[in-house]
Amino acid sequence: MSAERIAQRYAKSLVDHAMSTSQIDTVKEDMSTLATMFGHRELSLMLKSPIISADKKKSVLSSILHGKVSEVTSKFIDILISKGRESSLPAVVTAFDQQYNELKRRSIVKVTSAAPLDDARLAELKAKILQSGVTHPDIQIETTIDQDLIGGFVLDIADTQYDASVRGKLDKLRSTFTDDSFQKKF
């Protein structure tokens, strides 16, 4: 079974249990805490290490997470480790976030622009996205700056990318001129 499928199944189990115990928002906060922690390379390496025993991994995670996550999340992590799936924990956190957003009918839209976008531009962009009907009614916009775009922006919605950047247009123009369609053939 693929790692992504494993993560999806464990995340679904956690979502279902959190919903049944009315702790879905608490567990979501816990998943955000875990996502931040997985930014530390040492923790990720420890989880993936076959040399470190499951009991040691439980002990380390328990001491790190004590008082920072709910009992539901703590028990879930123990189950993952006892099943030998601790290396899947970062992927489970990502899958949980996706399922949580789907449950709450929330879409995450990523906007990369060459310069910071002001509030008026973001509001205009949000209105156009809502009009398109490709997202849920609740939109959360995440912005990043990439000066290599020269101008314009790149919009990522789920599996779709809309490139309205100057760099993207120049790349298309370059590929048009390099495909030899402008050469006269005798």
C-alpha cells in the first residue's frame, strides 16, 4: 500500500474519532503543532530511524508533546508508533489538514506574486475566485513573494495552477519561438 494511501486512511480514522468525540477543532490545533514540530529535521529523522525502538520513540514524543496536545492526539500517536507507522506521521498530519478543510468546506488558495499584494487586490482576487465556483465558499489565501516572477502572480487552487506572471508569459513565448514553427520549409 502506498504511503499516501496509508496516511489518508489514518487521517480519516482520526477525523472520524475526533468528530465522534466533538474534539475536531482541538485535534486540528494539535495537528498544527505537530506540523510545526516536523520542521525540525532531527525529529523527522528520529521517526524514520529503524534503529530507534518504538518504546524510545513513544517516550521522546510523549515528553515533547506533554501538555501541548490533547489526549486523543497523544493516544493516536501511540497507536501509530505501535503499528510501526511513525514514519507516516508527517503525511498523516498533511492528510488530516486536507480532510479537515474539506469537512469545513474551506479552500486553501496559494498566491505567489512578484511584489506584496495590498488588501484591496487580495479582496478583488478573492471575489473573482468565488465567482469562478471552483472553490468552497470559505477561502483562505496564503501569499508568498517571488521576485523572479518579474510581475503578475501565480495562483494555486487544489490541483490547478493559473500562471499570470511575466516570467510565465516569457517562457511560453520562448517555447513558441524554439519549436521551429516559424522557419520556412522548402
